[in-house]
Amino acid sequence: MAYDLVERRVFVTDLEIGMYVSRLDCDWSDTPFPLQGVPIASREDIEALRRFCKYVFVDLHRRVTPAHVSAAVPVRAATPRPALNTRLVTRHSYTDTASFDDEMPRAREAFDTVASFAERIVEDLQAGRAIDQGAVENAVRPMVESVLRSGDAFFWMQSLRKRDSYTYQHAVGCSTLAAAFGRHMGFTGDAIVSLAAGGLLMDVGKSQLPEEMLERGGPLNDAEWELARQHVNEGVAILDHSGVVDMEVRDMVLTHHERYDGSGYPHGLAGTAIPLAGRMAAIIDTYHAMSTPRPYRPAVSQHLAIRQIYSGRDREFQGELVEQFQACLGVYPTGSLVELNTGEVAIVMVQNQARRLQPRVAILTRTDKNHLDEFMIVDLMRQTDGVRREILRTLAAGSYGIEPREYFLS
């Protein structure tokens, strides 16, 4: 019977035995594969495709029958490959439907909702109360909707409204990054909500660890480090107790400390044995931790955090996902503190998609680094005051004693 071709874009590293590849990301004539398509009957087929392609298109109506996959290399029971979650390979194309200025009031309200909920989760767990999965989704959904309407407004609001506790900052920051990453990857709206919920709950197990250990201004000893690693299992136990069954949430909590080369914990999974949501979570978690001040070390700039993660591609982190994350945030992520060639210090407000090196910025200081009484907004792509400004370098949060909240929040 005839059928309409239904395809999904899939990274080659996420291919499963039994799939049927109908299209490549390159010309068929540049590869040894037949024009009619490639049935994935073995690991060797996947490796052959990986030499030529980063991603392919899978025909959802065609499957390789079991009789044709007998040559497949068996997977050890100790490290089972997760089933492919089709919600995380569906491609959507998102464009901003609201301007930065129009979205700001909704972004502010959405931030207050999710930040307040993040605080309540910790309080509930410390009081022995379970997590309500429906309440988590209700808290993150307005944030996801804001991120889908405008790629910059919510990030801007988050950069100004960080809470004092690193725990709350990290939960909300990872949730926001997960939503933005999911939008960039083109996942479905429901999948992005799940990713955002997973980001919010990723370190929920730390609520069961001694607070004085987490807030200490120095390195942990071996025994304390081993205890800290238990936050992953504690987090999964909390999800089990609360009846949270969402696949992406569980994957992110369980595997955000696994590493692509197998060097992570708790199970030492490697490659695509780590679920896609977990591979994304590892990048998100590391980036936010590096670019946020901690009791025992200062933050690095967001730009430097991305560069350091990029240097770990195809080792700690999947290379293709690192490249996508970098493209998602831009060269100078929204909220980044930067120094201009004039000596002025500014904060990045809005990305210019056509010219990533020339975002809209808010200038906070004079050329001598003395603070302005009122900030000045300049679009580096459309400068009209006769001064040619460009970004010279990025700065770590708090450089020159600058606190952006003093300018933008009452």
C-alpha cells in the first residue's frame, strides 16, 4: 500500500539498528551508499554513515525486519542503549513571534513563577513532601512559552534576577538553558517542557546532602566527594518516590554527570548509551556551573565557558551537540558582560541573528570604567552616533564591580 513519506532528522550517533535511512545531509553521489536508501542492519552500517554524515533522515514507515539484523553486535546488558525517543528528533522551525521589548513583561512574570517554584521544591523535600510532576510542568511551561516567543527576553531577565542561593540559580539557569537548547534543536513543545522540567530538577538530589558541605568555600575531601556524587542516586530516588515518570526528566537527573568518553558517573556510560537528554544536560550543567560564582571559585565569562566546553568535544561531550549549543547561545550570549574597543563596559541584551558579533548592548560605564548614572542602549550593527564600537573581549560576572541589577531593576 502506498504511503506518504514521513521523515525525522536524526544524528548518526543516535541511529538504532532496524531504522531505514532515506536521506543524507550530503549528496548521495559523494558516498558509496545506494540511492534507494540505507537499511541499518548492524553497528557497521552506523559507523559507515558516520564517516560521511553528521545527521540523516529516517523513514518512519520503514523498518528492517528481525531477519535482516541477525548480524548486529549484541549490546551488553550492563549498558543497554535507551530506546530512541522520537520527541527528541522531531524537527520544528522556531522564529521569534514577539519583540524583545514586548516579551519582557511576560518574561518577568514567568521568571518569578519558576524561581519561586524552585525555592519551594527544596523546602518541600526538606520537609519530606513529594514532588508534584504536574506542578513542575505548570511552573516551567510559561518560561518555555516565553523562550519560544523570544530567544533573548527570558535570558535577559534571568541574568538580572539571580537569587542569592547557587542551588536556585543553578536550577532556574539549567531549566532556561534546556528550553533554549530544545528550541534550537527543533524539538516539540511538549518535549521542550520536559527538558525544562529536567533542568529544574537535575540536582534535586542535593537537597538530601549536608548544606554546609555544598556551601563550603574550599575543595571537598575524598569522603565528601564520594558523598556528593550520591546526589544523582538521591535524585532518582526522589523521582521514584514522587511518581515522576517523564523520560527526559529521569534521563537528565540520572545521566547529567555521565561523559561521552565513559569517564563520568554513576555508571560510566559512554557515547550514545547516554540518552540524548542526558548528553544535552551534561553540557548545560557544566556551562552554567562554570559561568556562575561558587563559594570556592569565581565564575568565568560565558564566552570562556563555551570555549572550554568546546575544547572537550568528542571527549567529555558529544561534538555535534557542543556545536549546536554554541550556535544556540551565540558568540556572546545574552547577559554576557563585555568590554568594548572604546573601553566602555556593556552587557549583551539582544542577539543580531544576521551579525552574531554585533549584538544590541547596554553600555554601563564610561571609557574610564566609571559607572554611568543611566545605561545607554546601542545596536552594534546599526550605530548612528559616529563612534564605531565593537566587542573587544568578554568579562567575568562582577568585573569592575558592575552589578547590572542596579541599572535595570528597581
